Amino acid sequence: MMGPFFPVGVPAPEGDVVDREDFIPTVAARLADGQSLVLSGPRRTGKTSVAREILRRLRRDGLYVAQIDLFAVSDVLAFAYALIDSCLENVGLRGVLARAGDKLGRLTGTARFELALAGLKLSAGTRARKENPEDLLANALELPERLAARDGRRMVVLFDEFQEVTRLGGPDLLKRLRAHFQDQPHVAYFFLGSKYGLLKTLFASNREAFYRFAAWINLPPIPQAAWTEYLTRKFTERNIRLLPDAADTLVSLTEGHPYDTMSVASAAYYAARELGLSEIDTTTVRLAYERAMLELEPVFTETLEAAARTPVARSILFRLAAGQGPYAKGGTGADHSQRVRRALKELVDAGILVQLGRGQYRFTEPAFRDFLSRLVAGT
């Protein structure tokens, strides 16, 4: 099924991954060589789109790949089933474990079963039987290496939003994962996460199980020239000319933020269709930007309300949006400084701010900064 013309809110398909032509091959080569990597960045900045394109290229080159979005995993059992399912997809057996369990469960209700799949024995319980998570997890964690070693392949396993693993099992689960992963010479792991603080703790703290397990990489910004080339090409596909000044204005308004740029481009496309335009000028782009801001307003309101649960965070955001420093004028004393530092850490961990240097921060999403600026101005 085809997705939206401009992918908004969904991972970008192959033709809509903008630029990254230096980054993607380099990361793919490191994973193919067996190096595990961790990539952190705020949500809606294109991490998942880039990671999936990397997996697509690795699969094309003959590697086995698997991927799990930990946001969609509710418990350890679901984690184990998802890992098994994604691994078996490489040999055309996706879903076979669940189908076999369901079929047997209709006959036995409480039985366990074993499947010998091309020499890979898997044991699990039917849905009617309360499964032992430890048993199934052991099968799942061993499967990537067993499958890759059997077929003489390299396997790359992608965990999206990996920091969510702490919700599933905490330190004990992390220790168990590390114990398995470090003894798998045929497997490289690719960890993604949107909560920088949590991910940094998991991989950079010497008190954590995954300390120095994976090399840290950063997603580079998309150059303005790459955005304008992509946007011009996309509109041309629908016989709409995006004027050069309009393209520059669009990217300037969004500062090249992937989600915001796609949102405004989508709004401009549908405005052009609505108005019967064959050309998009700066006026249309600015109209599209306002439409996109209206669509984003509920999301930004919720983001602000969530941030405001941390003392002084709301006032910090408003000061930064107004071009001021994070500390309030007249706010003195150790207690004030400590609360500001704590709030700034929470805002960075939540992916709302990025620290540039001592006392210097910027918003990860320019449109959210604009939303706050308008609230401050009362417009």
C-alpha cells in the first residue's frame, strides 16, 4: 500500500530519505563488519527512516536483518515473540511460531510444543498456556546467532526506542541481554533511542550492563541544498513547480527539521491542489506553514503541559523561546540554580532541548519554539 505523498508521521520510504548518502553507506559498512552501534536523537528527526534504509541495503547485500520497535512491546513475552518472528522472516517463516501455537492450542489447550525449523529447535507454550518468559526469552536471544551461524551470514538486529527495555525488565533484563549479545560473533546490534539522557546512561555509565557495548554515532543535519532538490523533484512529480524562492523559504521556516519540513511541504501540496495552482510561491508556502502550525498545535500543547510537570520547566521554555537564557533574572540562590539545572536535564532527556555548551540550549524542533514564541507574544 502506498503511503502519503509526503511521508508525515510515518517512516520515509526509500525515495523519500533525503540526503544521508554519505552517512548511510558508512553506517551500513560498520554494521556489516560486526560493530554494534547506538544512534540517539529526538523523535521525528528521521532516525527510524534512516535505520530502515540501512537495513534495506544490508538485506539487499545478503545480510540477515531483524527489527523490533520497543514502543510496541508490552512485556518480556511480547519482546521474545517479536524477536523470534523478525529473525525467522529471513528464512520465510514469519509468524510460524504463533500459527503453530494457535493451531495446537485449539487441540490441546494447555500443551507445550517444539518446532524444528530447518535445524533450529524452538520451544514455546500455546496461547492457552501461561508461558514461562524465561524459557521463551532464552530461545529468542539465542536465535539471531544460531540462525546466522547456521547459514554463514552476518545478522544485524535493530532495536528502536531501546531505552524502553528498562520498562520491560530493568537492570536484570539488561544484564541478560548483554550476556547473550557479547557472545554472538555473527550478530551486530543497532540501538536507536529518542531519550538521549536515558540512552547515554545505558551505554556510557560504567555502572550499566551495556557500558561501552556499542559505538555512539550521530545523525547529521540535512543540508538546505539537499532539501530544496528533494522538494523540487517531488512537486515536479505532480506537475507542480516549486519556485526557488519558495523552496528556500520553506526550508528556512522549518530550519530543515525533517518532520516539520515534510509537514509544511504536505500542506503546500494540498493547498496547491485546493487552489488549482501549478506553481507554489512564497505566499503559498507561508500559508502552508500556518496550516501546519494549526495541525501541530494540539501536539505542542501536550508537549508543553507534560514539560510543565517539572518545576520551572515551563518558564525556562518560554525564556529560551524569547531568546533569553535559561535562568530567570533576579533568580538567585542554590535552590533556584538546582531547580533550573534539574529542569534543563529533564528537557534534554525528553528530547525537547539540545545542550550546545555551558548554559547554551536550542530547541530540537523549530516549530515548537515558534509555538512558544507566539504564546509569549499573545498571538
